[in-house]
Amino acid sequence: MNLDDLQRKLIKAARANPLSEQVPLAFEKRIMAVLKGRQVIDEWAFWARALWRAAAPCLVIMILLAAWSFLSPTASTANAGSVSLDVAQDFENTVLAAADQEPAAESFR
Amino acid sequence: MERSDAELIAAVLKGDAESFEPLVQKYSPRVFATARRYARRESEVEDIVQEVWCKAYQKLKGYRGEAPFEHWLMRLAVRTCYDFLRAHQRRREAAFTDLSQPEKDWLEHFVTDAEGTNEEALAARQLIDRILSDLSPAARLVITLLEIEDRPVKEIAKLTGWSSTLVKVRAFRARAEMRKVLARIAKEKYL
């Protein structure tokens, strides 16, 4: 018996075998029911979605607060110069506080 | 108006799970035909197809739309069938005595008149089914894709995820394995 011939014949037989594409009735409904049953809440996805949604309101609040701090009446143009001058003077006094004390101590000797 | 695959997939990814149903309806016949190549019992076929669709739903985010959805789905189907074959691996080592009477008659006819044997006979189909079920999962998959479905090596590599070289090596081994199974069956009586 020629095994190569037999193999070729059997492969031909398999090729000639038409495969059924028949789908059981309402199979898609069954799949959808299985998928709904399998759906599990992904906690990370839930948090990621929530954080993305929260990003837009946070941005709006940040812009509003920034605008409010720039345009607030305490920083009006009349006082703006004196306020900024006071702050600069305070800063300078604080930084040079140690240097100011040393000449005073030397004069006591 | 019928929605395109891309529209349906986009809707599913946005959270509309119901849009997956038309895809299942449209492509299930192809998936069933593929699964029937690897499983005999209808309950097993249905399990395979169900698994294919569940995987498709879970991995839909990974579908980038570069190839048609059907190609992506068939890759998933072939790999699921291969997993099924590996999970249900059984090496029965059928002998001539295990064959049914029509299968024995067909073989007898082949021995006496090889050219005149009808390969479209039901017995021939049953015999090839029996031989394929005796092969290892990789051999069965590669024989099915390469010899029976007549697909090119490159396409098989894409479908299975193996390299082209591996497909060729496995095809060579699969043919040898098939000849071995045939020899075992025929040995008792004809060799």
C-alpha cells in the first residue's frame, strides 16, 4: 500500500468535506447573556474614569481662583505700590537681621 | 441603516455593549465553520465559539483597526481552537480493528484500486477525521491549515502567532506524524 497516495487521497477527502456554517438558534442572544454575566467592574478603570472627569472642573476652579486673586479689591492699584514696598522692606530686614546685629554688638565693646 | 464594523466596535468601546450583538450575528457562521474543523461534538463546537466571542469582547481594546475585524477574529478563533486541542489532547492510537466497517471497506477499495477510490465518500471523511484526531495538536492544526484549507505559510504564521520557519518545521513533522498514524492503521493488514 502506498502511504503517500493514501495520505493524498485522505487530504482530498477532507477538502471535499463542506463545513457547515450553521449557527444554533438565537446563539447571539446567548453570547450577549454570557458577556453581561461576565462583566466585572474594573476598579482601576472606575477610578481612572472618575479622575479624568474631575480634571475639567478642577481646571475651571483653578482659573477662577487665579482670576479672583489677581482682580481682588485688596490688590487695588492705589495700594499696590506701598504693599509691594512693605513686603520688600520686610524681606530685606529679615535677610539682613544678623548683619545688622553684629555692628551693634561691636560698638558695645 | 446597517452600521459598519468600525462603527459597531467604536460604540462597544464607548460602553454600548449591545452593539456587539450584530458582530456576533454577522461572524458566527465563519467561527462555527472553523471550530467544526477541530471539534466533533456540537457541544464542544459551541463552547469553542462562545470562548472566541468572550475573548473578542475582552480584547476588543487591542483591535487597532489596521486589518479587517474578520481577520483579527479568525486569528483569535484559530488560537482558541489550538488551546482547545491542547486541553483535550488524547492519544488514542487507533488501529485497523478500531475502524468502522465502511472505513475498512474504503481502505480495501483503495488497496485494490487506488485511483478509482472515491475521496468524497463519507467513509473517507470519517477516516481522515479519525486520523486527524490521533495527531498532536500542533500537527493537526498545521495539517488543517496548510493541507486541507490550503493556506500559505505566511498566513498560517499570522493566524497561529508562530514564525514562518516554525510553521515549516511543524508542517514537516506533521506530515511525518500523519504517515506514522496511517502506517500503524494499515500495518495490521496491508504492510
